Amino acid sequence: MEQKSSFNIKSTFEFYYKSPKQFSKKQWIVISLWCIGNLFVAILYMGAGASIMMSLLNFIYGCALIWLYFTRILAFVISPVIYIVLYLLSLVRIVGKTNKRMVYEWGDALWFATLAATVIRSYFIEAYTIPTSSMEKSLLVGDFLFVSKFHYGTRLPVTPLSFPFSHNVLPLTDSVPSYLKFMQMPYKRLPSLQSIKNNDVVVFNYPFEDGRPFDKKENYIKRCLAISGDSIQVIEGQVYINGKPAENPEKMQFKYEVKFDESGYWNEKKFQGMLRSYDISEGENLPHGNLDFAFPLSYANKLKIEQEQGVMRVDSLFSDYNEYQDYIFPHNPNLKWSVDYYGPLYVPKAGATVKLDSNTYSIYERAIRVYENNPDFVMQNGKFLLNGQEISSYTFKYNYFFMMGDNRHNSADSRFWGFVPETNIVGKALFVWMSWDKNATKIWQRVRWKRIFNGIH
């Protein structure tokens, strides 16, 4: 007999609830393997410094999820919402007449997909999108990427209690946290397939942000120019690693001043056509004249534009040597560094020791105090105090990295806010699976077909 579509809470709960004695053999195997995995994670957390109580709570939480799933209680929780959706769909005959079994099947499928996707995105691979132009033209605004969590070693969740498929704020809100802080776990990684190498494109949590757990800080993507133990220097825009010129990305850009002929050659159609032909998507009008612009360009495009009819000249916009820019890390007037003349700077490596003075204090103070959790590290009267004791050097416990964008004059990166600690590394960018150009004039041109499934180098 067909079940009635009425939604009685008591009868619906009786329909959903299933005693553990009724679990099939396969379900018991899945539950056992799931709980063994959670026990392994709890042991790793304890090894990283978590208390037994906090590790036990995390273990119970993990095991409870699979138990609630197989007892149908998770499906029961969302059954009213599923019922309403299916009932509305049945009114327009998209689905048949609703009943409790149909509601359960949809709810069960939704929870299975949620649990499976959460495991995959937490431990294996996750999708990201490029929101800014800091990596152009290597990566474009609107590129959708797959990022491997396991290449550099999967980072175990630091804040396990969080809303599915949201990073740090709840959907449809601007500031409501999507996570609970009371279950805060220590930093721990699983074994890696490889270490971060120079020029890898890396996703990481923006380190220069306070108020959130480090795994819930905003996601950034940059190129790792210097790995831990390297010395980095920038001279007239060229990066040097350990005294040798670094390999430049093929599509790296700098900002150039382009002076156009104002005698009447250019009109709006010609000008826009020129921008499209060189894929110029951003720029600014300079105050020198009506047709003076600053554009980010690759060196190859800079040479081509110089030969264009109606272009008077193309000049670089590099900063001057020994020019102090106060917005550049470490914001120390004694170190006259700029975007294009930077360093030399040593990137800390776990186990390495640096001597402390007024300059090195400005460089490494945040790493020591915030990233390495030494909140009382201070400089007083020319002396350096840690836990109330005077020190003259410091030995790092984490590896650090120096990140830069390929759009070198339009990238807020390590030149502005310093090092990225290993704790903040999310994963390695693998390939573009979709690319969407929202500024394309025609709908069918908005998909950048040539970029789909391109590897990231």
C-alpha cells in the first residue's frame, strides 16, 4: 500500500530511526573503518600536543557523524525541508506524489554527498577560483582550479566543527563565522608526496590576518619564489635566489607607461581593439596627458606595443634604487626596500637560528610572536625578551616561504606582509578545470575554452 504523504513527526521519526542491530554487514564494515580512521587522527592530534580530552571529543564527533548517517537521523533532521521542496515540485509534476520513503531517499543522498565531498575536499582535493589579477597572465580572474591537499601533506583540520562547503563565513552572510572555535586542534600534517619547490604555484591562508584560526583565514594563491633556507633579493624587478637570477614565469607582467599619439590617430574603436588584441584587462589613466596610461604587460607585449602605429613610447615604471616605501615589509626605514629593489632577506627554515638586532627584529618579530606562538616576545631598551628571559638569537620551529604574484606590480604578496609559515600552506595548484570571462560581450564567448584542463606551471 502506498504510504501517505502527510508529514507526522512521530511516524516519520519511527520510519527513519533504525536500530544499530539492523545494520548490514557492509554498513558495520564502513562504520568500523570510519571510526578506525578517526582514532588514527585522534592519535596524530595527541602527538601534536592536543589534550586527551580534546582528542577524544574529536574522535566521538567523527564517529557520531557516520552513526547518525546510518541510523537515518541526519536524513530525518532535514526531512521537513526535503518534503517541502518535493511537495512543491510535485505540484508542477516534476516529481511524483511525495511520501516518507521518497523524502528519505533524497535526504539520504544529500547527506551521503555532503559527507563524501567533505572528506574529499578536506583531505584530497578542493576547487578554488581566482578572484583577483595578481597572478595574471599565468592565471586569470575567473579561472577555476583544482588544488591538491596531499602533495605537500594534508593538513588535518584545525577547526573541525564547521558548516559544510563554506570556508570562514556562512552562506548568504558577510561576517557570520561558519565554524566553532571551542574545538581547536593543533597543527599536524600527514606525510607528503613532495616538498614545496621554487616556482610552485601554491594556495595558502593569508597569514597577516588576526582574529581567525589560521586554517580559516582567507585563501590566497601566489608563486613560491623562495623556499625555507633561501636568501631572496629583487634588483630592478628581477628576483635573485641565493645570488642567482630566478627563473621568470613566461607570462610575468610589470606595469609600463604607454604614451599614445594625441594628434588624432586614436578613436574609441581603435583603442578598445588594441586593448583586446593584447588582452589588456586593467590599467589607469596617468595625469601626464589624456592618452597616457599605465598597463601591466609582459615583456614580449611591451616590445610589440612599442612598434604599434600611434604609440609614442613605452616606459617602465620601476621604483628607484634605495627608495624607501613604507608599505613594504618589514616597514623599517633603515631597510630602504621597495617593490622592485628588495632584500637580501633570509627565509627561515625549521631548526635555523638567527641573531637578533633591531633590523632582524623588525623582519622576524611577527613570525616569532604570532606564527610560532610566543605572544610575550618583545624588544625593550634594546634587549630581546622571550618568556621574560633575555635572548640574543632565536631558533625557528617552522619552515617559511616567500610568495609573489606573477603580475609583479599588482600583487599584494610577501613583499608587503612577509613570510608564509608552513602551518598556512593549503595545497598545490594542479590545473584549470573551467575559466569564465564575465566581461565578455557575448554569452558564448564567456567560457575560455582554451584554458580548460590546462596545467598550472
